[in-house]
Amino acid sequence: MWQKNNLTHQQGVVSFVVPKSLLYSERWFSLVEALAPSTNVLVDLEQAFESVLLEQVVFVFQHSRSVPLYRAYKFHSSKFIQRASVPVSCVSQFRTWPCDVSDEELRLGMKMSKSGLFLRDVSRSFRGLPLQQKISDYGEEYRDVRVIGGKNIVRYGTNGFKGYLRKDDIDGASKKVKMLLQPKVVSQQIIAHIQNPKPHIMIIASVDPDGSILGLDTVENTIPINAPIHLNMIAALFNSSLINWYAYRFIYCAAVRTMHFDEHYIGKIPLPLDYRYKQDDIVALVDKILAAKRANLNADTSALEREIDERIYHLYGLTPEEIRIVEESLK
């Protein structure tokens, strides 16, 4: 694609069908920055081609023309559906190339991210131990160590464990282990995509307040750095309806397949500038959920989780109409 300027004359137009990951992958972001100012049409094709499992997008580029915005479309049921007119400046604001969003969704996303403060500024995330091949189903407590995998994490709790690692294997990764054995938020490293009733994602996270959980590399671990953000607050954001809505549209660009929840993507979650002064009530609600889940993993905490959602809507200053936009996307 870097040769696009050599393929046409000055007024020519170039159009490519490319993997959808171009829209949100960090390794392609410099290319997106180069393409976006001269792209006037961007189309989310989803899985438009038979026998091609990857999702695709199309962009229409004219290198002699600089545009302030581009038209975003979705190709669905053999029709091109216009979604939004997107300012090119959104590329640098979101560090993605938004496509499958409506005008009202775009306005809300821009409002949420306008503070310029993101989780990358206040936290660090890293995967667990890359020792899947050394896992045993059986172990002896005096010499072996229990570890969890991503599937053992549920919202605000953990369910069982993946298996055992020999102490010798743990000792061989002592530096990594020391980093993992600290208070943190643990999350499933692969994000679940849910198709019904409407396409959305589910980030699944819990809190390890005493730093006792040791996870494999299917577990993402998040810690605060140089900022007074509470672990409970991070977990509440990860599990909230609002951040799941935002991440699906503006971090993963409505992708379906293999969305990794790692530092690059976690870092794009926006924060209000005054979050530190408004987190205490949310932290207290998460404490109640954690206590209930410790007593009974199947405890019904939906009312508390709903209250957290409401407080996070308020934290980001959403209006009733903006809350409707988020919640209708999940119905």
C-alpha cells in the first residue's frame, strides 16, 4: 500500500480491500495516519467473501486530495448503509480508524475521549506466565503451584484453576512471578464477542487485592502506576456497560474475531480528568460485590452492578439520551 501514489496519475483514485485489523491494530497505525487524510470513503465489509474467514474493509484514496472528513459505510445484506461522517482528526483522538458507528455514537465517543487522559497514563498491563505446555492436572501442595487461565476468571471472581506448575518451573520465571504476585486486576485476555440480541463484547475482569493469584498468559494483569486510581475502579470500568460499548466501537472498531485485551488496547480506555475525586463510591460498591462473590460465586450481584453502571454514566457526564444509545445497543 505504500506504493499507492505510484499506481495512478495525480487525480487518480486507489481502492483496496484489506483485513479489518488495519482499523485498530497498533502495528498498522502509522499507515492509517498516512491514508486517512486523503481517504473519502471507508466501508466495513464484515465477512463479505465466501470462504474468507477474516473480516475486511475497503478504503477509497485520492492522493492529490486532502479531506477534513470521510464517509463511513457498512456493507450488510448486499447493501451499502451510510453510518457517519467522521472527522479525520478522530484517527489521532481514538488511535483507530472508526467506521461502523452512527453520527450520535461518534459524538458520544468523542465526548468521552476529549479529556485526553487514558488508562495508558495511569496503569500498566501485562500477560501472565507463558508456561501453558508445562501445566499438569495434578500437583502436590508442598512443591507445586496452582495457576489460573483466562477461563477461570468471571466478573468480580475466579472459578477454580487451570492446573499446577512445578516449583522448578516457577523458579525459572522468578522475575515474572514477582511482577505477577502483587495486587492487581485480572482479566480474560481474549474478549468474548456476543452476537445476540445485538453484536457487542464482554470484557471480564476481577480484582486480586492481596496479589495471590498467579495466571498464565491467557490472563491480563493490570496495575496502577504513578496515579491514585484504585484497583476496584479499574475492574469496575472493565466490567461496565459503558466501557464495553466504547471499546467495541472505538477500540476494536466492531471487530468479531480474536480481540486481545492487552496493554495497547486497555491503554485506549478514556478517563475523565476528575475520576480520582469520584471513585470512592464505585470502589465501595465493588467491595460489596467481591465480598458476595467470595461467599458464593453464584451470588446475584446484578443490582450492585447496575448501580455501578449508573455511577459510571454519571462519571463520564452522559445525558439520558446518551445512556439510551449505550443501553439500546445491548438489547
